[in-house]
Amino acid sequence: MASKIGGATLEGDTVLRTLSKPKRRSVLKQVCDHAGPIAAEDLATAIAVTENGSCADERMRVLRSLRHVHLPKLADARLIEYDRTSEIATATERSTDALATFERARL
């Protein structure tokens, strides 16, 4: 199966590269833990609180990085669905499996 992370597939390499960034793992975990679609603004708030407490400046910095880097990269790796117009992220079938496999591989 091409989505296996442990295999030597191009797709697996893309997933590993995508999840090699701690911020993307944090984003993917938040998306997976949320029950249903989640707005980029809500993700930014949750991540800003987790990383540095709740600060408006930090939330905006996180939101910019989500919009322009992390959400598109996760979507390109097919780890989430992301609608750039509505700025809504949704977990895919592979989201939880990929995150769990990546974490096991790191141990």
C-alpha cells in the first residue's frame, strides 16, 4: 500500500518529510483530535495556547504560518483536507494512522 510510511515509497517519503516538522505534527494532532472540520483560526488559537499561552500576537503569527505553510503542506501530503477559501481543515482516513506510525517510527 503506497500510504505505508515504513515503505520506501515516494508517497511515504513525502509523509515523513511533512511530519518531520514539530509544528505540522502539532497541527495534525489538533485536527485529528477535533470532532469534525476545524477552522484555521481555531487551530491557531489552540496551538498558540499550547505553545505560549494565549496571546493575540502569537495567535496571528501561528495563523499566518498555518495559512501559508503548514495546512497546505499537510493537504499536499493528503494528510488532511484543507479548503483554502473557507480555511477549514478536516482529518482524512490517513491522518491518525500516519501520525501514529510516525510516532512509533521515532521511538
